[in-house]
Amino acid sequence: MARKRIRFADFDQAIRILNNLLREEEPLTFNTSWIIARAPAVYRYIHKHVRTDNDEIDWDTVTHALDKCFQSRWKGRRHGPKKQYENQAEVDAVLKKLGDKMYIYIAAQGDEDRALRDRITVLFVRLAQKGNILAQQQVVMLVRCTVDDWIEKFFMLNRWSSYGEEIDDKIIGCVQRYRYTGSFFGYVFKTLYYSARYLRQVYSLDKEVFPGVTMADSLVQDAETGEVRVFDKTHDSNRP
């Protein structure tokens, strides 16, 4: 007897069925082949209705909609190094989706802004992974806006303040390695956070330690030992 062809009313219904199937079978990992074998109707719906502007299946939208516990189990197809190219039209098409909300990379106002920031950035990441070097440059430029804000807010990340070029290299590395492990910005944050442990703290003598007083103004040299240190009035042996 032929299997009845199932039709879905909308995306949410397809995702609900896929989530239920994942809960039942609890696979350690799953991919396109797993979905085709176990939920062919779901795959047919995704193949037809969930597509990118480049007319490819938008697996990022699918995995993002799954229960969080299953998102990291997704193993999309790995691609080898791509031939690099420049296509500004691809970049402009994504920027058009961003509209007038460029501010989300500098000061996201809430969960909705952060979700949009992630979605737009992942579109650029996928273009960069295809080889579009203009998209990669766009990712670095946009993500750096957020990273610079993190450096000001988070003590551990402040160590990156003296390693500008290395930050760009880390972001490019995240672009190249990213498959689907949840938020791209979460991935970048963790990469920078754990890498910061191995950075040597660099201090600028131009940094203000008090209003109008820089670290250079506060340095004194011990006449006997030659040791250079920050002057501290509370430990000055010559005070009256």
C-alpha cells in the first residue's frame, strides 16, 4: 500500500513534527540524510518552502527553530576550501534585509534585536564560506562593532584592547569554522573569552588613572633601587 503523502500547513507544523521525532529517537547527531530517511514529508516541505535568496535550502532557519537541545546536534554538510571571489550584489542583498537597523551591532536593544543581528550575520557568514571575500570583510567590520563594546564592558575581554589585528583574525577563524552551534555571536564571545586567558595584559601610559592624570604622570623611580612604580600617596615614605 502506497504511503500517504503528508502536506504541511506551515513551517511551524513541520518543525513541530521534526522536534517530536528528535525527542523520540534522541540521535547524537543528525543531518539531511537523517531527515530524508525518517521524515521525508518534512524534508519535502523544507526543500520547497525554506530557501535562501540564492535558492538553496535554508538549513540555518530550520536549525534555529528547533529545540535548543537539538541545535548543536545538527551536522550540516562540510565543504572544503572555496575559490575566492568578489560579489558586492550578494552583500548588498543582505544589507537590504538589515534596513535602517545598523544600530543593532553597536547597541542591540533586546532579544529581538539580538536575534536579527544573528540572522543577518549568519547570512554574511554563509556567503563568506562560499568564498565571497567582500562578505567576510563585512562580517569582520560589523562584528568588530559589537566586540569593541564587549571589550569595554567585560573585564576579561579588556585584554583584547591591545590586540586589534588578532581580533580580526579570531573573527575570520570563527567564520571559517562555524557550522551550526547556536548563536554566532555567542560563538565569537566564547572564542575571545577563552583565548583572552593566554594574552598578556598590556597597559597604555596614556590611560587616565585619575581625571586629568595619566599613568605616565603617576610613575616614579626609586632613587636607590631604580625601580619604576606607580606613585601612591598612601605609601609615600617622604610624606609629612
